[in-house]
Amino acid sequence: MSDTIKSPDQATVNRLQRIAGQVHGVAKMIEEDRYCIDVLTQLAAVKSALGKVEGAVLKKHAACCVSEAIASGNEAEQREKFNELIELIGKRK
């Protein structure tokens, strides 16, 4: 294992790769006609993991893109980024 610190983007990619593995596992469970409650439990875990990734990406967007728009002083850009955030937050529910 490397001693270097992973970038936030690499950490997100790693999380998504783990989620892809979980999804593959769920597909295999369905192919094997596993107990529905077990499948649903794994699907809930996948949804939760995706929600955490989504939250991390949203947080990064707010910290980078939105803060840059605020610092720019450009009202149109500020309004655009604010509206993007509101729309994204609304979709998360």
C-alpha cells in the first residue's frame, strides 16, 4: 500500500468502484434466487453508499464552484450557482 495521501477525487472513485462491486453482488444474488429480504438489505446498502457519494460531490461543488462564484462578485454567476444548488438539493429527496 502506498504512503501517499489519496486525493478526494480518487477516494470518490474508489467508493464508486466498491459500490459497483456491491451492485454486481446484488445481481448475482438475484440470479441465485436469494431470499428477497437479503437482496433488499443489500439494495438499501447500495442506496446509502450512493447517497454518501452524492453528498460528498455536492459538498465539493459548494466548496469549490459556488464559493468561486461568490468570490467573483458576478451576480449572474452567483445566482446561477445558487439555483443549481437548490435544484440539486431538491432532487436528493
